[in-house]
Amino acid sequence: MLDRLGDRWTVLVLVELSKGTRRFRELERAIPGISQRMLTLTTKRLCRDGLVERTVYPTIPPQTDYRLTPMGKSLADMVFALADWSRDHKDAVAAARSRWDREHA
Amino acid sequence: MLDRLGDRWTVLVLVELSKGTRRFRELERAIPGISQRMLTLTTKRLCRDGLVERTVYPTIPPQTDYRLTPMGKSLADMVFALADWSRDHKDAVAAARSRWDREHA
DNA sequence: CCGTATCCCTTAGGATACTG
DNA sequence: CAGTATCCTAAGGGATACGG
């Protein structure tokens, strides 16, 4: 499970879907740099794990909606907690790094 | 920052150090499967980020102690929160997966 | 014991092209 | 639009050998 949050794209999809239902193309545009392939793989994994739900409208052109399940929402909350931690300690980490880099020049 | 927790070895080292001060060899034994190379890289990154502190005793044979900084401890707490989430939802995820696998056979 | 330096192989994932 | 299929390369990380 922890390795799921290790995946960069997974986290970004989770965050984007936490804002509401999104279509495939909307996710793609909202997440700069993601390839079609990775978006497909990522959403598929999230669906398989029961974190995201998919609804397909067999219209022309086709439309697919993605949205977080309750479990997905709770995981997204963990992501936000991590993001908070990250923000709170960003400066301290940066300071530690520059100090390390100075001392190991 | 989030990608740090994506790294499997980083998480395991963090967890092990949360139990107390450890020497290089102790970490290696406590984390099955980690290579010397990855342990070195992982501890070095953690030190650079100010999450772990190193104390070297220039004895023969040499000895090096690793321990979490306060910031490292707080990150370890986040890891434990994730582990809790994981434990709480383990069954639900497993169920979702087997259902998915059944339906996509 | 505590690392560093190389080699080497696997795999993640981007680019591209094609379907319903 | 919403994917699937194929190719290809960059790099993460294991195995091994060596140094202080």
C-alpha cells in the first residue's frame, strides 16, 4: 500500500479527483507531463484497488467519468496530511540540504 | 518530499530508526533484502535532508550510529499514520482487487 | 565494520501509432 | 474522446570487488 503513494502519478490523480469528478481528458490536462499510457495504467490500478470509480457513457464520442470512492477520499486525506507536513518542513529540509552540500563540497 | 516516502528503503530505514539508535550493520540486518549500496545511499539522503543524524566513532573497527532527528521523528509518525490507514483498509482493498480480477478475467 | 566504485540487467515509463 | 499496442531508452538498484 505504501508503495502506491510512492507513485508520483497516483498521488497527482488522487489530488485532482479529490476536487471532484473528472473525465479522462480532464485528468490528462490537469496533470502536466502525464502520458496517456500512464494515466490509463494509474486510473486502472486505482479502480482495481477500489479507490476510484469509473462510469462509462457509451455516447459518441465516448465519455468516462472518474471519481473517488469513500476509501479513495480517505486516502486522499492522508495525501493532504503529507502535503501539510511537506509544507511545514520545506524550509528546514532545504536548510539541511544546503548545509550538507556546503560541508561536503 | 512525497517521492521520498515513495522509496521503499527510505520508509523501512525510517521505521527501524524510530525504534532507536542503530549502527550501520544493525540496519542492514534489520532490513532484509537491502543491499549495502542502497543502505548507504538511503542513509546519506536522509542525513542530507536533516531527517537522520550520524555519529562516527573512529575506533577499530569503526562504528557509526544513526538516529532520527526531531524532524525525522515527525516524518516517521506520518509513516505510521499511513501504516494504520493501510491496516484499516487492507481487507477492503483485497476485496476490491479480487472482485476486479474476477470481473476482468 | 563501514563504506565506495563498477558492472550489468531489469523495468518504469515516454513517444508514437492505431482502434472503437 | 478514451483507450490499446509496440518500441525504446534512461535509470534504479542488485551483485561483486575493493579500500580505510
